[in-house]
Amino acid sequence: MNSKAFASHADLAEKKTSFERLSDNAYAYTAEGDPNSGVIIGDDSVMVIDATATPVMAQSLIRAIRTVTDKPIRHVVLTHYHAVRVLGASAYAAEGAVNVFASRGTRELIEERGQADMDSEIGRFPRLFQSAETIPGLTWPTVVFERELTLYLGSLEVRLMTLGAGHTKGDSIVWIPSQGICFSGDLVEFNAGVYTGDAHLAQWPATLDALQALKPQQLVPGRGPALKTPEDSLAGIDYTRRWVQALYRCAQDGVRAGKSLREVYADTRCAMDPEFGQVFIYEHCIPFDVSRAYDEASGIETPRVWTAERDREMWAALNG
């Protein structure tokens, strides 16, 4: 394997963002495979789902919101703890009083590894952290829920739900039951790399089954385009399931055969490159994904903490 630029240091091309209306209340903020956010407009306030990576980057989303409503932004939901999703939250606080919602598992992960993740992610993908110097620090939820929390934005019911572990142990979705609209966070990706470096791979397919059982009419994945029909929503769930199952199967087979991490990496690429090799951030994700899959298949149930040092050691071992 040829040496290549670390993680996504070579990914410098800006992505075009889109702000798409899904219903009278719901909008998708997507960016050609970069991390997505969601917006729900209630009777008297606005909810943002995933805060973007920096306060400066959040301003672009705030400007998009202001093209459709002047209602105050009062609610920010963190679907999970990763820095690229949460560190822009202070921009919404500047708009006024804001509640920041997260699952108990997400709060625990921020406490345990939030700073390490922040340092690691900024080092992996500098383009996604525009004006990182404006980040005031970690984002802490002000409201934590265990399994499910129902909010009413006036007359509009919105449910925050944890369906099981997957992308992280703390994954949440945001669900508008009256409209069948789901904001999945990184539990679902579509036509983009599925990052699994902090995942629970054996449990993830069952969590996707629980999400599928909701029968979403529209689904906004963590990355990729908004999925605006039941058929497209199902395709996004199935895409993610195929990635996770293929990845973990390769790791399980390799560990049973006594293969090294580097050998399993080569085998996994042979299995996955034909279907997934051309999607956005595949090359970024797959070394981290195989590392986690190899760990889990070897009996390491809790994902190891990624640090900037561990990132580079792993990258050199697999790509050097």
C-alpha cells in the first residue's frame, strides 16, 4: 500500500450546502457528504439537530434558518458526542437561551473522551473545523435523557429517542411522529463513508432494525442527501447495514484465522472496495473502521479512545 496523506488532510475542496424543506416544520441542511444538520420549526421556537463543528460554521446554518423563520432557536440536540457535530453549539447560545439535549450515553462519552476526540478530529480533517480557534471548549448538554424524551414545540410533538448502540453507545434520533420524519445522526449514512471508529458493530444492525420499524417516510442521514421517500429511507438504512455487516464479518473471519490487523485491513478492502470504494470519505474512514472492527472481533467491547497520537500510529501501520 502506498503512503498517502494522513486522514483527510488532502481534502480541501469546499462542499456546496443545501437547505431543503421536508415539510411545513422540517428542513435538512446537507453538504455533499460533509456532516448534515437538521432543523425543526415549531409554533414558537426552533430546534437544531447537530450543531456543526465550529461557531463560525454554525453561522451559515443560522443564516439559512433566518431565510424561513425569525422564531428563536431554543433547542439544540446532539445526536452523539463527536466533535464535528457538537462544537458549534455556542453560536446558538448567542441567539438567546438554549437547551442542549443529549442522551445519558452521549454525556458520559463527552466526560470520558470528549477532549481527546476534539483534538483527534481537528487533526484528522482540518477543513471541517473552519475557524477552530472560535470553539470555546467542549459542548455540555443541559438536559440529559435515558431512553426517550418527548418535547412539544407548541402543538408539534418531537421525540428524542435512543434505539440502541451503533455509531456510538449514545446515539439518538429525532423523530416527528405525525410526519414520519427522522433525523438519524450517524446511525445512518448514505453514499458516504460510514465511520465506525467508536462503534458497537455487533449491536448496530439491531438498532437499524428498530429504526426501520418506525417506517420513516423521510430520513436525514448523518452524511449524504436527504432521503425524501419511504423507499429512499429504507435504502439508506440498508446501505449502512451492508457496510457494518461486511466490515465486521471481515474482522471476525480474520481474527478467527489468526491474522494481523494489517492482513485484515487488506482483506477488508478487497471485500468492500468494489461496492464502497468511490464514496465520499471512504479512504478516510476505512483504516479507523477496520481498527475498531478488529478490536471488537478480538473481544474489546468498549471502543478504545482515539487520541491524535494513536490516530497517526494506526495510519502509519496500515498505510505507511
